[in-house]
Amino acid sequence: MDYPSSQLEQLDAPAADAGPLGADGRPAAAEGGPILYKNDGNVPSRGRLGRKHYLHRARIRTAMRWWMREGLALWWVTLTSSPTSDASRLRRHFQAWRKRLERALGVEESSVQYVMVDTREGRGVLHLILAIPMPARMGRHQLDYGEIGGWWQEIHGARQVKFLPIRTGDTSVRKLSQYIVSQYMASGQGDALVRISGSRIKAPLAAWRKQLFALFTRKVEAYEVLHRLKLTAEEFAIVWREIRGSQWRRAREAWDSFIAGGWFECKGTKYCAEGSALLEI
């Protein structure tokens, strides 16, 4: 669902760090996330990634693009643990904290979606992308961020809670997904667990993706091209890999376009979704 820009502008960006809290119970100021606002070299190289990392990155990007398309506001959130926290209950405590956040925001239960990265940093840290329905009461003067940190301390025994707004647009999607898999999965923290909520996504994403990729990755078309070229066995193997790689790259680009905008083009024909099927426009 789309909302008027006037409503979106009412969402004040809280440069907030809810722990430790100040004497007045309010959070101190925190700097903007480097991967959200500028490219200062903090996004690690792609060379460290393997197939598992690329798959996770693709899932994260699909979720973020879909949430942006649906008009949800995305936030980068960090929840930490303290020496007295029970690390084994970290994810369970997050679910309790999320429910309390939803009640405070006045939104439907389970409507706050998330990408969760559970790392073994310190005594356990959750890095999250929260997707919050708009317009929710997330303005600085509408929700007390000190209170948010107080909930986490009450539930998990730790005060450190950080909220940073994620800018809308594909640059944020690409950089943040790259950062997550590179920083928490491919840089000495391969034990990081990634979970994506999907209970509120009613769209048949898997069915759409299967149909879209089938349009772009037909082997018969690759064989027809190779047959016309009259190649040797060695040349055949090289060109085959190039053609198949090109097919999959175009399929991924079309998928990204479809998720972000609701349509894509294949061989001069435009397609959109109707129910669980992809149909020509």
C-alpha cells in the first residue's frame, strides 16, 4: 500500500542509542549507519562470498524490495546482551519485545516484519532490519526511545538498543544486504544465523520466481545458439558457460525489476502478475 508523502515525512529519523540511557531517561545521540548513508569502505569485498552467502543476500534483497514496494518503513536495529542475559533466549526475547513494540505503535499483531541476523558477538547480538507499517507512531515526539530501551532491559537484561532509519531505494538494499552477508557470515562469523519473517507476505513469491526464471533460462535456446555457431568441443564448453551465465544474470535483473516495480520484460514482451501466474501485458 502506498501512503502520501506528507505522512512519510512525519517520520522523524531518531539518531538514537537507547543505552546506556541518560539521566532524563532519554537516549543519547548516535551517528548514522555508514552503510545506510554513505559508502566509506565499510562494505567488505565480494571476493569472500560463497554460494550460501549469495543465496542469503538474494533472499534479503527480495524481502527488502518487497517491503519497500508495499510502503513499509525499514529500520536497522541492534539488540545486545549483557553479562546477566540468557543468550539461549535471545530470539525468544526479541519476539516478546517485537510484540510490545507493535502494541506501542498501534499496529496489527505480527505486522512488523524483519530480517534477523543472530551473531555470537560478545554474549549474543541481534542485528535486524525491521519493516514497520506506515504511518506508525515512530516520530521522535510520538514514541519514547528511552522506553524502547527500557523494554529490552526488562525482557533481556540489556540496555543497548539502536534504531537507525534505512533510506528508501535500491542503493540501500544492495549495500545493506552485502554488508550483512559479508560482515556476519563471511568474515570469521560464519555461525551467524539469518531468519526472514514471511507470515505477513501474502504474495506467492516462490511461484512467481519459478515462472520468471523459466522464461529466461531455457536450455533449448542456448543449444540453438550453439548449433548455429558450429563450435569445437572446447569452444562449445566455454561458450555454453557464457550463454548460461548470461541467461541467469538477465533473469536475476528481471526479478529485481519485477519485485521493485511489479513488471518485467523478456524478449520484448512485458509481464506482470495476476494471482500466482505471470501474464503478458
